[in-house]
Amino acid sequence: HEAILSVASDPIGNLWWAKEADDPWCFLAWCNEYASYVEHGFDHVSYLSVAKDGSCSGLQHFSAALRDPIGGAAVNLMPTDVPADIYQTVIDKVVRMVQADIHTENADMANLWLEFGMTRKTAKRSTMTMVYGSTQFSGRAFVQEYITEVTERRKQEDPNYDSPLRGIEFDASVYLAAKVWTAIN
């Protein structure tokens, strides 16, 4: 409380905020708003802008224009008690498709993907960009980038990590992109 008020009253004399805040100018603006609230209480009127993100806004517009109740519900255009997560919905369908492949000629690839793991981030970029004209081909690149990012992060955490998809990243991304594309549709 005191540190925030000191920044509001003398930001140049208290520069700790410029080094420590994630977004220093936004933090300084908030310090000024907080000081005004402390001074005026509930009579204070805030002028801070508030960022609000949609739930896959391109798909929201698409679903609204089509008056699609299924797509609309998936991107929070319909009232619900629990917010929807379209990216999780897509990856949940993908995981079920991959699990079903365990009993097919694609069993080896399916098992490797189940070992590697899939998260909502695996399907996020393909889902977000579909309504803007992306294709299954671009989705393949997004999946391969996901493989690379996850592998690099795991190697930083454990230098001995060896990805089950090492050496087959392209084929693995082709396989999974097809599943993601089907799940989105």
C-alpha cells in the first residue's frame, strides 16, 4: 500500500516499479488510479482501459453470423454456468480419435502421440485461424511448431529428455493435423 502510494506521489524518486513491473507504464497508471481511490473512496471514477479478450473471436463472429447454436455455445456466445473452452473441446476430440487409432494400422503413431501428450495448445492455432482461411496444411506447420516448442521446454527441464517423436516430427504433424482439422469441423 505505502509503496504504491509513494510511486503515485513521486514516480521518479521511486523507480523500483520501472524495473520490477511487467508493464511499467500500465503499473504506474494503476498506482495513480489506486492513489485516487484511496483519496476519494467509492466516489473515485477510474479511467483505466480494460482489455477484454473474446473466446476465439473469429469463430465467435462466424458462429454469430450463421446463428450456429453449437459453435456459439463452444465460444461462449450462449449463456452457461461454466465457460466453454473451444480449444480444450477440440483437443479432447483429437485425443479420442488418437486413442481409437490404437486398434488400427496407425497404432504406432497413435501410441507415440499419446506418450508425447497433447494439450489445448496443440490445437489452439489451427482452431483460431480456421475461420480466416488457414488450411490443414498450415495446421500441420502449427502442430510441428508445437512439437518443437514442447521438446525444447522438456529438454531445458531435463537435459536427458528424448522425445518419442524425434526424427518423425513431420510425419507426426501430418498425422495429428488431420485429426485436429476433423475435430474442428
